[in-house]
Amino acid sequence: MRERVEAARARQAARFGEGKITTNANMGPTQVRDHCPIDETGRQLLGAAMRQMGLSARAYHRVLKLARTIADLAGEERIHTAHLAEAIQYRPRRQA
């Protein structure tokens, strides 16, 4: 596990370069747009989650940042639908 985390940190450092941002968690909306592209299937999944779970725009970005981190830990360059699904499952459910 330690090696995976170190590799993910190295991937993030390479992604952000020498700027102020050093981790996915520190990304703002512009960086999320630039570094967290998702395909149409991913957009549909995230859209459905937003509607069903009542997620805000801020929560949308948090899910994308977490999915980016999950992809980094998996050694993937792109965010796949499975990474989004995992990130969504960590969101707390709203009480009815």
C-alpha cells in the first residue's frame, strides 16, 4: 500500500508541477476541469448520482477529485467509470 500511495503522490506532483497545488484535494474548479476528464458513461453515472443523491456542484467536484485520486492509486492516467462509482459510494446518503 505504501508504494501505491508514493506512486500516486509522484503522479500528482508530476501533474501539478511547481505550482501551489500539490495534491488532487487542492484542485479548484479550473484544475478539476483540466485534470479530471470523464467519458460520456461517467457523465451519465455522475449525473444520475447528483439527481438521486441531491448532490451540489461542490459535491460534484469533490467526487471528481476523489475519483482522480482513486485512479492515481490504481496507476491509471484516466478516470474510469469504476473510479467514479467508488468515489460516489463514499458520499453520505441524505436522510429522508
